[in-house]
Amino acid sequence: MKKLLLTLLAILLIIEEWLWDFLSACGHYLALLLRLEGIERWLAQTSPSMALLAFTIPVLIVTPINLAALSLLLHGLLLQGILLEVFAKLLGTLLVARVFKLTKPQLLTFGIIAFVYHTVMGWLHWAHAKIVDTEIYRWSRQVKAQVKAKVKAWLG
């Protein structure tokens, strides 16, 4: 039973790690594509209150998409609603990851945000310590390294 639970925990953490890394990279390349370097530099140096305001922007962007997905679901368009909600979650995570990366020092000046961040990071560190020796986690790290190498070679 313990091995099964560790395997499930490993799978969840692998998915979380891969998604966070992938979406963070997408956010970086999207910012380059949209030429947002100046805004990102400003955001990285802004005040804590402005950083908190910027951190709410992903919620404002994604909420209408969530409502549209809910409307689709309520009208019986299950597949479309689910796909739109998955898109909203991925977009929201991409935006939150990017803004958080740029404004982390400022955001951690707020007690509640620092508490939540350190609590979640503590859980993640605990969970990673539990799964680091599992076979599936070692395998996923090898696959991730191979994928990164292939993507890097493909991009030049």
C-alpha cells in the first residue's frame, strides 16, 4: 500500500513539476515574442503593492474564460466546456508562474503570502524527499532530461 501511495504521489509531483517548468518557459518565450521585456523589468523592480496588484491580473484574465466554460457545461457542451476550463487553468498557471517569478521578493513581504508560500514549499520538499528514491521518479527525471536536450537541439 505504501509503495502504491508513493507512486501516486510521485506521479502527481512529476506532473506538477513538468507543467510548472513548461508553463514557466512558455511564459518567458511569450514575453519575448510580445516584446514585454521592459514591462517585465519594471515589474521585477516595482513596489510590493504594485506586485500584488499585478498578481491579481491573471485572475482577471482567466475569470471570463472560466465563466464561458461554465456556460458551455450548463448548456450541455461537456467536451467544449472541459477543454475550455483546461485551457483556462493552463493559461492561469502560465500567467501566475510568470508574474510570481518576476515579483516573488516583493510578494513575500506580505505575511499571508509568505506563510502560504513557505507552507506549500515545505509540503513539496517533504513530498519530494519521500519520492526521490522511487523508480518512477528516477525514470521521469531521465525522460525530462532527454526531452530538454532534444528541445534544446531542435531550437538551436
